[in-house]
Amino acid sequence: YDYNSAAADTQTFAPNEEKTLPDVTAKVTDATFTPLMTYITLDLKVNPDSLAAFIAANGEGPKNDDGEVMWPYGGMDVFGAWVESLELVDGKGQQVFPGHYGQNGIGNEWAEFLYPHLDNIPDELFLAPIDNGQADMTQAVRVR
């Protein structure tokens, strides 16, 4: 295995283009395309009003059998379903890896996506929510 060749074949993009939605502001801070895998890091900031409304409707956080809050609700409780609906798409909204779920981890301020290697990286890439096989490009976050 030629590590020097692999390093030369690695491309990294950091668009940092914010997408502001009602519940969250998201941006890709790192998209690394290696000869083996594609790694994408999404920075997330919950809308404070959305979090406050969620807490008002659901309480401070999940409770144990004694009624004590185990941990406070946070951003992923508000926007988690949206993040889980995101898939890698090209500039026309076509899924790059149909049938491959890439979301690999989520927190209150980040999410990570892993995909296979891309032989030809499209000029435009986004993480977009997919509903019934269709990308909603109005909610897409630029990857490249």
C-alpha cells in the first residue's frame, strides 16, 4: 500500500456555509474524501426558542423511576429527526449512495456521516433530507 499516493488522493473541503432552518443552524465544517472512505462533519446549533418550546412541551428531560431528570434535553432532541433524514446528494438532489445510510453519530452540537469512497467527486454535494426518495434541497447543507 502506498501511503504517499493515498495522501495525495485525499481531498478536504470546509465550506462552512450556514443553513438556517427553524429549529437549527447547520454547516459542514469538514468533508474529507479519502481512497477508502468519505467523512463529513456537520456543526449544529439549536434555535434557543425551539429548545425552550420543546422543554415547555416535554419537561426538562427524561426522568427515572423516582421522577428525577436523568439529563436535560438538548439540541438533538429538537433536530435529531432532521439530521437522521439527511443523505449525501449531488447538486441536482440525486442520492450519491442510494440505500446507504451514512449518519454515524449525533450530539447536541455535531453530527458525523460516513460513506464509501467516491471515485469522482461531484462539483456540488449536499446533505439533504430525503422524504419518499426525494431530496428537499430547500433544507440542504453544502458539503462541496
